[in-house]
Amino acid sequence: MKYPKLRELKEAIYSLVTPSYTTKFPKEPHTPYPNFRGKPVVDDANCVGCETCTNVCPSGVITFKDDNDQKIRIIERNYGLCLFCGQCQEHCITGKGVTLSDQIYDLATFNREDLIERQEKELLICESCGAVITTKEHIQYMHKKLGPKAFSSIINLNVLNESLRLASEEEIHVEVRDGLKRKDMFNIICPNCLRKILVKTSY
């Protein structure tokens, strides 16, 4: 039998009389250290569904799927893949759409579907070609951010007309027939269709 060395015996005795370095989690709650980066928490009221977080996420946690028929954008976040790097929080255009929690850290589960969160945002669809422009909340955020300058954009102006009812529905919605014409500028159209109208009517 090999007897323990004096150094090992000393360490064993020292461990018996000193407090433990580890916590007793999950039996006892753990208090995270300052600046701890936990689960990203989404504030739906301040998230505009602009896709910025999707573009900067290094592990592909956030995915977007646009349903043109129902005019909704479905946002999925799979926290089982999250690195808690904080890129989504740092690059959020509103600064409040997502925040890394300093308290939510226990994401262990037996069902991976429990780690997936879904969110829906209403879309703006081009009335000419059917392309997705952006979400309505994104446009509304631009209005608040730009102030009176938002009226310089035809798309923003048409959305404001629709929401504020500055004009009747018959005046702001014109059916697109036999190609794009200048009158179609007052519909909700994408930048590509707007460019076609301007090029067609200018040259």
C-alpha cells in the first residue's frame, strides 16, 4: 500500500477546516458576479424586428422567417446555441430591444424545444411586387428617430398617411395596373419599385 505524501495529507486537513470555494447550486441560489452575462432577454415593446441581431450573432441563435401571406415576420431564438457574447445587445438599434440578464443563467433542460423562443412582428409588403420592405415597428421607430426628416422619404410618408389617416383610403391606395406609374408612388412600395417609377418618369 502506498501511503500519502505529507503534502497531500496537509492539503486534505486544510480542506477540512476551511470553507468551500464552490457554491451549493442548485440546492442554494447562486449570486452572479457583477457584469455577468446571462440569458438575453427580449423586450418586445422595444424590439422592432430589424434583423440587426441576426446579422451580428456569431452562432446563428437568431433566425428570421417572413410570411408574406400573413404579413408577419417570425423571429426564433435558440438559446441552446447562445454564446452569451452580447453582440445582440451591443448592436441593437433601439438600445433596449435585448439585454443580457445578470440573473437568468440556469438554462438546463431535458427538452431542447424549451430553449427556443418565438416572436412575431407585422410586416410592410410592397403593394406592387410583393417584396418585404421591413416591419411596421421598424418604420415607426425611424419616424421617432428622424422626426420631421422622416417626411423626406416617400415610404415613410405613405406609412404616416396610413397610420394618421391624413388622407382617405381611396386616395392613398391606388390599384397597380399595366405597369408602374407615377401615381403608384403614393402606395406602400419598396425602394426598388420606387426607383423604377422615378427612372421611368424621368427619362
